[in-house]
Amino acid sequence: ARRLIDRLGLRGFASFIDRDGLVASGPKSQVQTPFQLYGMPMSYVVDARGRTAGHLAGAADWGTPEAIRFMHYFAREG
């Protein structure tokens, strides 16, 4: 995700990956989830104030024209 964000020149986007499952491991989570998890994989758009602006449950192809327009929309909003 980070490489795509950089390649598209989207400023203000951060990418967070829970590689160790500390947040997204259900009832065994070691860290409280900052927002509700609906499925895995899960993608969220979080605004500059830390509010969830949107989410997508399931796999996403972030390289599609639609996904790129989606990210550019939120980049302008920030």
C-alpha cells in the first residue's frame, strides 16, 4: 500500500498493517481496536481528525482507476 500511495503522489496518507495481529485477532486481541472490524482483510479511510470516513470489507485492488479516484478524493478532503 505504501508504494502505491507514494507512486500516486498522495500526500497525507498513512498505511498501517497489523502484521502481528495485535489489534485484529478477535477476542484475543492484545490492543483494543480503534474501530469495529467487519472482516479480513479490511481497509479503512481515516480522516485527519481520526474519524473513520469509509471502509471496505474484503480484498481490494487499489491499483484500479476507481480505487485511485477514491484515494484522490480523500486526499483533496484532507
